Amino acid sequence: MKLFRYGKLNEEKTGILIDNIHYDTSDFGEDYDNNFLATGGIERLEEFIAKNKTNLKPIAADSRIGTPIANPNKIVCVGLNYSDHAAETGLTQEQEPILFLKAISALNGPFDDIIIPKNSFHTDWETELALVIGKKGTHVSVAESTDYIAGYVMMNDVTERHFMKHRGGTWDKGKGCNTFAPVGPYFVTKDELEDDGNLRIWLKLNGELMQEGNTKDFITPVKELISYISDFFGLFPGDIISTGSPSGTGIGHVPQRFLVEGDEIEYGIDGLGIAKNKIVNYQKD
């Protein structure tokens, strides 16, 4: 299933994509949240759709699409998981995967504006495959790791490179700014993707192709990442694990190209849909 949430911010309703038509599933009576994932919600929804498919109503064409998962507890990100991206950033790969947490307050809809932070110099894009965890676990073996995947989403790990590299401390300073985690448009259940290790990833800036890669080039593949991360962070239903970005980000272009007000990024991953964000400058609330 390809699931989504739509409507005004913090008032989203649930929906499903069937034959390229967006249908409302509000009558199902559950949000796509952590509890839904923890208690067999995907199976209940499958039963609901099977019984009510002919009665589902399409949503309005101009509906805002929100984040497909309502309330993830955390977003765990993997840094430098493609050799070509590590090279273009000038950062050093480590012996083990680099992990960092992205602020939940950075969550953003897949078509909502991205805000360039105050005093930003180098706001950049990073299109990434992300996993949605379906059950609780720690110290998960590689052999059993895929059992913890409920499905997949696309995320853009928007990054302020100057904050990240030159403001001291951790990467988090450049990773967790408001709106820096657009997720969606769809939560795609695990059965929909045959191979998460062979998915094309791309991004266009103002219509020009900038980023094109494939998950077959992961340094650490999905199974190993889940196991590794579970040794440091407990896995919980609704958690998002973002697996890293291929090359083609702004820092790697010659000359370097960072986001400015009025830019538009459009990006996609095989099977996960397409997202688009307009870039706007920070304004005080």
C-alpha cells in the first residue's frame, strides 16, 4: 500500500493511493501513527480497504499532502553512506557508520516550503531513502533486521553546511533546523518494494538534474544499518532511519551551488513518489 496524510498542518486526514488516485480513508478511524504501526494497523487497514474499496472517495486535487507518518519518536540519519558523496563533501569516512539524530521539529511536508535559516550561508539538499520501523527492538541481528521494517519513505536531509562544518560541536547544528526534514509523499509498505538495494534516487534544482544515484552503491546496506543502529538506539514503531545521500549535492558541484530564496527542488526515488519544495528565506514569527 502507498499511504499518505493530507489536509491542513496538524489537522491531517489519512489516505491511500490506488491506481494513481488519492482516496480518503478517514472512515478507517485511525491515524498513521506510532500506535497504528505498533498494534497491527497495516493489517487492519488492508482488511478495511478490501471491504470498502468501491466506496472510497477521492480527495480534492488541491489538497495539501503532509508527512505520511504522524508522530515518529526519532529520526536517525546515516552520514557518508556513499563514497562519492563523502568525497564531494571533503569529509572523512569513519571505520563504522556515522550516525546523528535529526530534530523532530524539522519534520516538513513533501510539498511544503523549506526555510533558509537566519544567517545561513550554505543550505544544501540530500535526497535519501528512509525506513520506517514497525516494532520495538534492540541489538537486532542482521538476519532478522528486515522484520523490523514496516515500510519506506523518502526524506530530504536538508543541511546547512556552514553550521555543520564551521560552527563547532556536532553535525546536528546544520541538520535539525525547522523544515529541514521533508518526508513523503507516501509511506510505502514493505511488500511494495522488491529490492531496497536497487532504487534510483534523483533531484532537480529549478528543473536541472543535479543528483542521480542508486541505493546499490550503499557502503553499508539496509540490513546491516538496522542491526548496527539498534546497538546504540532502541528501535520503536514509527522511528525513521534515513540511509544517506548519493553525490550531486550543492557542495559537490563546481562551482558550489547552495539554495537561495525562490529556488525549487523536485526529487524522487523509485516506488516512493516525487516531492517538491520551494525555498524561502527566514522571517521572524
